[in-house]
Amino acid sequence: MHIPVLLQEVLALLDPKENQHVIDCTAGEGGHALAILEKTAPKGKVLAIDWDTESIAKLKKKIASVPQAKNRVVFVNDSYASLANIVEKEKFGPVHGILLDLGFSSFHLDESARGFAFRKEEPLDMRYNPHNPMTAAKLLNYQSRGDLEWIFKKYGEERYARRIVEEIVTTRAKTPIEKTTQLVEIIERSTPATYRKQRLHAATRVFQALRIAVNNELENLEAVLPQARDILEPGGRLAVISFHSLEDRIVKHFFKNDLILTPQTKRPVMATQEEVDSNPKSRSAKLRVAIKTANAT
Ligand SMILES: C[S@@+](CC[C@H](N)C(=O)[O-])C[C@H]1O[C@@H](n2cnc3c(N)ncnc32)[C@H](O)[C@@H]1O
């Protein structure tokens, strides 16, 4: 099961109140959404968006079994990059809070069988949404050397990007790269032994880079932030949990430079040691929250 990260901190800073309407742009397994529904009872609604078709179907089932929540959720299977259209189509509002909890969930790692986890043998898919035409395998087998190197450097900050790409190009000339295990072997063959002894697994950065590229994660984040700001009621709050510096940088700059948002968190809020001990994924989580100026129109 996915354990929602920074849950108490999100509730304190997003501050959902009785009967308010909130958008969860990354509803996943519903941990944050259910806690928000508790705070906004009895009449507050949640617009629960997830790009992953399987995740949203599972969430629908889960929420159907929660009597206090089941009639107060609108489910949408779409990308938050289309937030304005979704809100308009669903006629959802007025909106007092918007949450983005970025990246993938435990479902993706443990159950989806789409190659998010480098410790298992799975097809290199990595899509959140099956309608997305790009897969990790397509990227690896058809992108140019230069593009792959750029992806690994930019989205993975991978220092051995060039060596790994050389090995990918040599391998794919002989046999297509389809499985996570093939990619892990390529990375292990092309990086020094010392790199493989570090705390972070040698494949972590390349897998992160591929996931970001396949799903256009940074472009989607850049697209949603101004839409979220426009959708919020004056006084409404926008909370974003990011998991790596590329995402956090985008959020930080947007909050800092936007004239009608006031950041509530000078520094990002991070998990306590207690949370990190019970949920290691929270180690890299950073929460930033901003309030839309009360007199903004
Ligand atoms: C970290 S999980 C959210 C977990 C959730 N807060 C919970 O408590 O269970 C992130 C979710 O965002 C979804 N996601 C990723 N990119 C998305 C996008 N562009 N639009 C909508 N959902 C997206 C993923 O499918 C995943 O379920």
C-alpha cells in the first residue's frame, strides 16, 4: 500500500476546512484525498485526478467502500497538464485547495509490472497512461545517441551518461533492449565498480531520467502550475510535494516569481526522521505551499 508522504504537514498547510472543495491532481491510492475528505466533511468535494487508468479504477473501488467519502469525489482519468479543461468540464468549484504529489506511487513500483522498478524483470514501459505513445523501450531503442545522453544528464544528472549511452547503442545494434534487467546489466557494464558500491543503486538515475522523459513530467509540472493558480479562489492554497531537485526548482521559482501567490514555506518542508524511518520514500520529499493573494481577481 502507498503511504501518503508528509500527510500531517499537507493538512496543516493546505488547511482544508468544512465544506470546501479541493483538487487532488495526483490522487494515486487516495491517502491524501481521504484525509482531505475527512477535514472537508460533510459537504466538501474532492476532484480526484490521476493519469493512470488502473490507479483511478482502483481508487474508485476503494472510495466506494468509505460511506463518508463516496458521494463527495469526482474521478477523472487524465493528465493534470489539462487541469483547466478538466475543471471546466466537471464544473468543479469554487476551489480552496490544490494538491500535487508528484511522480509515481507504490502501485507503480510493486504491482504495475511496467518497468518502474530496476530490481525486477519487467518490460521497459514506464508509462502512467497506456495511451501515451512513448515507452522507455522505444526511447532506448530509437532515440539518437545525443538525445539519450541529454535525457540521462538532464533528467538523471547521471555523470556516466556518455558511457552508458555508448553501451546502449552497441547493445541495441545486436538485440533490442526490452527488459529492465537488460538495462541494469548495461549500466553495470558501463560504470566503474566503485559506482556500483554507492548507497544509491547505479541504475537509479537512468531509471528516473527515462520515467521523466517518457511521461513529460517536467513539462506537465510547468504547465499545471499557472492553471492551478488561476483556478484557486483568492485565499486558496496550492501545495506541491516534489521528489527531486529538478521538480523542486520549478516549484520554487514559480512560487517566488508569481505576483499573486505568496509562498507559505520559505524553505521546503521535509519529513521528520520518524517518518523517514517508517517510510523511506519520504526521505527526498519536499513540500512547498503558496496562498493566492486574498484580493486577487
Ligand atoms: C506519488 S503518487 C500520489 C499518491 C497519493 N497522494 C496517495 O496518497 O496515494 C503520484 C500519482 O500521480 C500520478 N500522475 C503522474 N503524472 C500525472 C499527471 N501528469 N497527471 C495526473 N496524474 C499523474 C501517478 O499515476 C501517481 O498515481
